[in-house]
Amino acid sequence: MSDIAKLEQQVLTDVAAAADEAALEAVRVAALGRNGTITGLLKTLGAMTPDERRVQGPLINGLKDKVTEALTARRDALKNAALDARLNTETVDVTLPVRESPTEQGRIHPISQVIDELTAIFADMGFKVAEGPDIETDDLNFTKLNIPEGHPARQMQDSFYFNPKPDGSRPLLRTHTSPVQIRTMLAQKPPIRVITPGRVYRIDSDQTHTPMFHQVEGLVIDKGSNLGHLKWILEESMKAFFEVDQVKMRFRPSYFPFTEPSLEVDIQCRIEKNEVRFGEGNDWMEILGCGMVHPNVLRNCGLDPEEYQGFAWGMGIDRIAMLKYGMPDLRDFFAADVRWLSHYGFRPLDLPTLAGGLS
Ligand code: DAH
């Protein structure tokens, strides 16, 4: 076998044996690099006679071409093998369920959801949301609301009082959201249309009572406001809230110190086992208290009852949340149990809107 043939066999064996691209590069350098074996052979052509060169030239150049071709083919094969190996280890199973991100796993508490729903409903009717502090003065929580000294609501066993201040006054955790009515009337001029969702506190605890719960109050003050307006607002808002085509309401005379006349409102429903359905049935469920704002309350806020009238209503947010979403025990609302929340909670990006659906 000629030297060229031997060299060819040697280099092609090395090319075939190169296990990766780095090994193959070493083979290339050894053969075709500046000091490579084939490069060395090519250099000998210059010193040959024309006759020798005519014979040797095609042989040596043929060797070079063959080796170059073999190197290219081997490099492609190694590249493909490396890609196949990566594809094997980096496979993605596109049929697996998408893992939920934290924003999708989180849940909105039913209370927050109901507040958002009420806000959407009343904003559509031109109401603003007003808020007040949880710690109130006796004056705003009771006196200005025409709740006289000695009224049972003021008693220590119902309200959470703080220690008396040096001036003798005793702040308390507000027992209802009604002081926000007073704050609103003191701070802005009529016409007023607000709802006031918020936390309230009373010393009470059983399946349907917790020491902290939530109320929402509505207040409208304007010239010529009347009970007809109140009735329409309550009917329309409760229809929207319970997402039914009709609600029948029953208005019963009642007593609240801050309204005159005062009414309690029941809505028609069907109570079956533990389920309540609105818009049908022969049962009645009390859902709120309301009335025309008492002239004394208007006066206490610097408004002339001869010029302005208004109406107000108050209801328990937790209670209407329980009725709408069928949660049996109020205490669970505040137990911070993620299993309860993932069952009864709402998806954070599904914001309640009238157009897109409340719940
Ligand atoms: N403040 C009352 C309560 O806590 C609820 C209420 C009744 C509010 C009648 C009102 C109203 O604004 O007009 O039980």
C-alpha cells in the first residue's frame, strides 16, 4: 500500500473514531492544520519535477478532498447526535396541565367579593363609596344618630369600649356603619349618594354572629327624596345582587332612632333544607333596615330638614354573602382556613362587573 493510501486509511479511521466535536477538531488539525500530515504532503509538491507533480498532485489533493469531506460529514453527524441527546433530556410533555401561577391560585374572600359586587351595582346608580374609621367616638356612633343616653345599644355588654380618656369620653369600636353617614353629611354638601361598606363590632358570637362583622349602609340626601326612591333603589339593587329577574319585597314598620319612619325589609324566597332561593317561593327573609333620615340627624349635621330629605338603609354584608353563596356558618369566614377559602373564594382576575357578570 502506498504511503498516501496508508495515510488516508489512518486519517479516515481517526475521523470515524472521533467521539465528539473537540476530538474531531484535533483530527482535523493533525491532518490539515499548519503542521498537519496532509499539509506536509502538499508542501512537497513544490519541490517535485513537473512529471512527478502530474502524478502526485491529483493523489495528494484527492486525499485532502476526501479527508475534508469525511470531516464535514462526521461533524454533521456529531452535531445531530448532540441535538438528539439534548432533545431527549429536555423533553416537554405538552399534554400536562398548566401549573397555576400564584395570582391564579390565590382567592378573593367572599366578603371582598360581595363588597366589589355591591360597589359595581351602586356605582352604576351614581353612588360613591365612603369610609370611616373602625374606632369611633360616642358622639358619631350614637349621639349624632339620635341614639339617646341610656339606649340599650350603648350598654357595655353590647359594645367594645376603650378605657375612658382624661376628658371622660370613651372611644369604641363602631357598632354599625351608620357613623359614616354622619361623617359624610358633615363633610359634603347634598346631593349625597354613598354606600359605606366596612367592619363593625359587637359583643356576640354564635353560628350567625361574630364579634366583628360587616355592614353596608346606603345614604341619599337631596331635595325631594322620598320612600318611593328608596324602594326602587332597594329592589333594583337586590335584583342585581342576587342575579334574578325579580324580587318581591315586603316593607314592615319598625323603629330605628336615626330614621322616621323606619322600615324593615323582607325579600320573598324559597327556603329548602339549607338552601335559599330568591325570586320565587312563599317564605320571607329579613335582609335590611331602612327609613327616612330623622330630622334630628339632619339637624345634627347642619342640614335643614325643611330643605333636604334623605333616606338610608343598612344591611349585613356577611349575611347577604351567606344567602347568595350558601355558606352555613359565619365563623368560618374569619377562621383563615385556606381549604374554606379555596372552596368559597373567587378567582382574583374575575372582577365583578354589571356587563360581564357579578359572580
Ligand atoms: N345601623 C343599623 C344597625 O346596625 C342598621 C340600619 C338600619 C342602618 C336602618 C340604617 C337604617 O341606615 O336606616 O342595625
